[in-house]
Amino acid sequence: MTAYATLTVDVGKVAANARAVIGMLGGVEVVAVTKCTCGAPEVGGALLAGGAVALGESRHENAERLRAAGVTAPLWLLRAPAPERAAETVRLFELSLASELETCAALDAAAGALGRRHQVLVMVDLGDLREGVMPADLPAFVDAVEALAHVELAGVGVNLTCYGAIMPDERNMSELVELARATQARVGRRLLVGGGNSGSIGMIASGRMPAGVTTLRVGESILHGLDTLTREPIAGLHTDVFEVAAPVIECKVKPSLPRGEVAQDAYGNRPTFADRGERRRAILALGRQDAMPEWLTPLDEGVEILGASSDHLIVDVEAMAAPPRLGQAFRFRPNYAATVQLSTSPYVHKVFTPPA
């Protein structure tokens, strides 16, 4: 029995998955991404225990949470800051991704005022059309960063699959390595070469990644145990790190077809229904404000998700052996997108199990 929706995270499995993924990468270092769990320190600690060299975050608020919990490991800012947040960025993060010189100049001024140095990983757009300078503009960008007094060029990186869904392959990864080599020759020192995110794991594990990539930013493949290009499980990884449970707040036998004239629902859709006769259905204390129903997989036998409104998840329980009781918890496996929503929702309680 439970009174509220609860997201449970098995941090022992997080650490085990981190160790397994890092073992697949043949020396390529992993910056483990915690943004899926809103910078939960328990998850960050498990990722570091599993061998990550740094943690990646896209929100300053999440970095504050990690620092407040005593995390001293290097933090990477994975979304370039607005120039107005330069001082906050330098205070919280050792490194940030860069694609705008105005932002780099603001970081330089902030680092000087704080008596610190700040590193940037210059991002290059190789086709996915998210962040990054165009390849032809990289030399001039590098020269401008090198002229700054308190900002250090740490390396060159790329991001793929997140916006344009462009896969990493031998062509774009070879282009990245060549750009990095040219940049290293230009500045006269070795640099980090960021080969993307979880989507690049398969290339490295299969030996298809061009030599020269030094670092990956990995989140979903560690936290959910999946190949992000196919959403298929990766052998040897736990795919059950996360589980959400929500209590039954109503259970009644009702018609399966609504009665009356159909208009739009609360989300602007015009729903359609199949007439399956009268069936027992339950309402759970979880809604679209917490997680989209199509991103949840029921774990209890005989439970079928019918739909949801903002605050109510409606499930068919006709096939259950016995009608559920009020307060009985139903369990679901969330996908990556649902985990982001559940972690963000202040209405969902979070529980972190001790290491297995």
C-alpha cells in the first residue's frame, strides 16, 4: 500500500552498469550524465564509484544540488550557458561546452574575477544541427579562445542523435578526429576529443571508431542499459534501474465507451475508444504532468494502460486475478523520457536503494 507516486532508483545497478560500459570502451574515458535524474547526488555518487572521471549536467540548479551534497568531482556543463550565467558557470563547473565567442569572453571575465581558470570543449556541428561551430569556422574560433587569459581550450567535441537523429559513423567520426588533430597541431598540445554520447558506444565496442577519440558523455546507456540508436538492451547491463509505483484511488466497473458528444480532451486531442463492453478499471495517482502514459510499461500482470489526464492514470484491470484495493500500488518501468519527467516532477517521491 502506498499514499503517493514513488520513483525508485537502484543505485547499485547504476554503479554496475557504469563499470560494465567503461569496460567496453577500451580506455576511452566516460563523463557520466546525471541530468536524467535532475542531478541526484545518489546517482552521481554511483556513477563515480563505477569509474566515471566526471559528471555531466545541463542545468546549473542540478550542479548546485551535487555540490551541496559534497560532490567534488569535476562537473561538465553540457548546455552552453547564457553569458549572464558565466560567473555561476565558473563557480560550479570545471568545463563547459562552447560554440559562441561572446559566451567564452564572458566566461573569461568571470574566471578572472573569481581568480580561477575555466575549460571549454569547442563543439563542432557535423550534421545533427544542434550546437557547434561549422567545421570551416573552427580554426578562427580556436585562435580567439587561445587568446583569452582565463579560459583554456580543453578539446574539440561533437554531439549527434539528440536533435537531427544523425548516427555516428566512420565518416563523421573520422572528420571529428581530423579536425581535432589539426587543432592540436595549431595549439601545440594534446586535447580532449569528445566523440559524442551513448550512441557512440557501439562503434567503440565493435572496433569501428577511428583512433583518437578520448572521451564520451554517457547517460542513457548506463542508466537504462539500452543502445540509444535502437533502444535494444545492451548485453550484460541492467535495464531495471528505475521503477515507478502509484496508488489506486478508484476502482470500478464502467463502460469502455464514453457516453455523449466527443470534444477535445485537456491536451487538445480528440480521443477515440473501442467498445469492449463493461470492464473493471482503476485510476492511479499519476498523470501526464508526471509522465506520459505511453512511456510507461506495466509490471503487474493483468494491468493495461488506457490513457491519462494531467493527474489521473486510467488502467484496465479486468484481467487481474482479484480486483485491486484502494491504496494498492501498481508498478511501471519508465523509459528515458519518462524518467526525466518523473525525476523533475515535485509530486513524485524519490527513493534510492542502497548498493546491491
